[in-house]
Amino acid sequence: MTQETKVSVIVPVYNAEKYLCTCLDSIINQTLKEIEIICVDDGSTDSSWDILQRYREQDCRVTTLRQKNQYAGAARNTGKSHANGEYLVFWDSDDYFYPYALEKMYAQCKKDLADICVCGANQFLEDRGIEVPVSNYMKKKQLPDHIPFNRTTNPDHILTFTTEAPWNKMFRRSYIENLRLNFQPVRNGNDVYFVVNALCLAERITVVDEPLLCYRKNQTDSLVGTLSRSPLTPIQAWIDAAENLKSLHAFPEHSFVNKCLGSIFYLLRNMSEWEAFRSSVLFLQEEGLEKLSIRGKNRDDFYTEWHYHCLEHLLSDSPECFLAYIAHVTYIQQIQAMSQKRILSQKNRDQRLRYKEKLSAEKEKNKTLRQKNAALRRQMRDIRASWSFRIGKALVWLPGKIKRLFNH
């Protein structure tokens, strides 16, 4: 590729044959054409490599690389090392992207001279086959009044206005290279260190306030589905990020603590094996929370009250008691969510009913007007067809004709 490449799209691929074509089709059909597509096969054992080769033959912008299985972080680093684009995106092989995604993000980056651009995202619920909007990838209320922004101008929300996922973000390549920033080559949480550092150290962050991609949810072979195999890895990634930011005097403690704690509770809730849960709780109690600067925080330090109460239990409960507590909290929250969903559903039904009633009234009104118009048209036809109308028309025509003759 030439230096004119605007965006390098880096796609780690591992046993993705089920979704890979959908992903690649959405990339090669982007409205921004000055791109390169770097696909890194991370030791797939299915037909993923053959699919990649087929796309490489069909589109000269596609580059295919192959390595032994080292997880997505290492594959992203491999792709990044071959990138020539002015900006980088790291997209996953099981997601798909709206045609104007790259064009809109690139244009926003150029307009604001941004190091990073963040966009919204939708979820594709695999088990239901539908797209649904989500708000946590772009929390509008946590954006400052002035954009672009950075850690200094948005200190309380520099990490909480979005997630640590890389795929709803575009990064200026020279910025990433100057930081010598890489993804961690680990099974789970490889993106935490990269994204957290990138957000906290950027001078200019901009946004495109709309969903530009759709990621798949409810996959049993996803990273969340493998948490129990290496439960401490994501926690260690947050510790590594904290230590690096502290060493650079760029640690946004308030935002970091809230974001990190929310991520930890999410991880604990999604662990499917007892031993993984137990070892994680004990590690956090013994040293993890201290290294993350979470221990010793007060109620006012947290954005949500339940995070504070969960932390109190995490600090004092045995793993068995904390499991019971977090299961109870999860159950209560699910009940509240279902109740809220029913309320919203009832509101939607009421709104639809009022709309139908209004539409019915409008239709009846229009019907009455059409009937009146039809009656008037019939009256006009009857008038035009009458002898009196014809005689009157002739009487008007004759003086006009005489007047025109005299004027000549």
C-alpha cells in the first residue's frame, strides 16, 4: 500500500468461518476507499485462512498474514506492525460495520486533528437474530461541552464515557507509535492496557455520536465465555495500566476506579466456574484492590451506590458469602430491569393506541373532506352543463370579442 492510505483496518481472525464473510464484505464495501485491510490469521483450524485468501485475490487492498495461535492481542500487534495508514482501526472478525463507518470517523478525526475518535455501537443478539441499540459505548451525558477533549478537560469521565473495547475507536497511527503502545498477548483482556492508556494519554479525543458498527453478543466461544481459563489476566491488565499511568503522572484516579471496579464486577458475574471466582476474589482482597487504588475509597468516590456496597462486601466477605451477595444483587437488578421493561412496553402500547386513534380520526376527517370535494365537483359539472351557464358564457364572450376588435 502507498502512503496515501487513510485507514488501516486490522482484523484478528481465529476460527471465524461462520461470520468472516459478513465481516469482510462490510469492510471492503466501506464508502471510504483509501484503506488497507490487514487480516491476521491467529492459527485457525477451520476454513478461515481459505476465506481470507479468496478475499485477497478479489481485492488488492486485502493483506493476509498467518501466525501460530497467540490470541487476539498478539494478532493485532502483528497487523499493526504492517500498517501504513494514517489512522488505525481494530475490528473483530465476528462483527460487521455500517458502510459509512470509516468515512465518518476519518472525517471527524481530520476535522478535529484527533488522536482518537470514538463512535457508538449496536449489539446483534445472536440467539434472537436482532440488532439492539446500546448506550455504554457512547455515554452522551459524560461528554464535556467542548470537543475535542482529553484527560484534563474531562477528568471524571475520560474512561467511563466509553468502554475499553478497541473496535469502536479510530487511532492516529503516529500517536500510537510514539507511545510504543501494544496490545497484551493474553487470552482475556488484551485490549484493556492498550485502550486505557490511549484514552488517558491522548491530547485530542473526538466522537461520532451515532452507532457505526454492530457486534455480536451471546456467543459461547467469546472471550467472556473463556474467563474461567485465566481469571486473573483481565485484573492484571488493569493493574498494569494503572502502574503505567502512575509512572507517567497521568493517572485519572476517580474515573479509573469507577471504570475498573465496574469491569471487575462484570468479570466476576460472568465466571462460570467456582475455583476461578474464588481465586479472583482472594487475589483482589489480598493485593489486587490495593494495586488498583480502589481500597479505602469512600461512598462519594463512586458514581453508583451499588458499586460501593459491592466493594464493601468484596472487602469483608468470604468468597462463598460474596458469591451469594453478588448473585442476590444480580437477581434484584434483573427483576428491576424486567419491571422497567414492562413499564416501557406498556407506555409504548399506550402511545401506539393513541397514535392509532389519532390516525383513525385523521382518516375520518379526510374522508369527510373528500366527500365534500366530490359533491362540489358534481355541482360544478351540473352548473357547466346547464343552459344558463352556456348562455352566460356566450354573453360574456361577445362583448369581449367586440372590445378586442375595436382595440385593433
